[in-house]
Amino acid sequence: MTQETTEIEVEVLEIDGVAPVPAKEVPPSRDDWQDWRQWGGRVRRLDGRWWPLWVVLGSIALVLALTVGLILGLLYAVFCIIRALFRAVFG
């Protein structure tokens, strides 16, 4: 039989006869979340746990770039051959 975890929510009324000081909720200011200077380190560094994903995506991008380059090279070679044939026949 499985045991279920139970969560108990409590409110502290006093500790050793002294009531705790209530925490003041400070609303976040607009400047805190709009300050892009905090993002400098996060944007420059990639999380190390994601390196397998970046390797796979980089490999896919490399294969696609090589494929497009090969197709463009073949089209250019065919164009040069056809142009040479036209020059030989009509030139």
C-alpha cells in the first residue's frame, strides 16, 4: 500500500512567548524588472546542463548549411556547363 504525503499549513502565533514580526510585503518596483543590466551575465553564459541540446541543434544547422551549399554549388556547376555548351554551339 502506498503512503500519501500530508501537507500541514500552520501559522506561527508566537515563539517563546514573543509574537513574530509580520513580514512587510514590498511590491516590486518597475525599475527592478526593467533593469537590463542584470541580464548581462545570463545572456553571455549558456547553462551547462543544456550542452547536449546545443550540440544536436548545432549539428543539424551544420548539416543544413552544408546541404544548401552543396546544392548551390551543383546549380552553379550546371549553369557553367550549360553556358559553355551554348557558347560552343552559338559562339
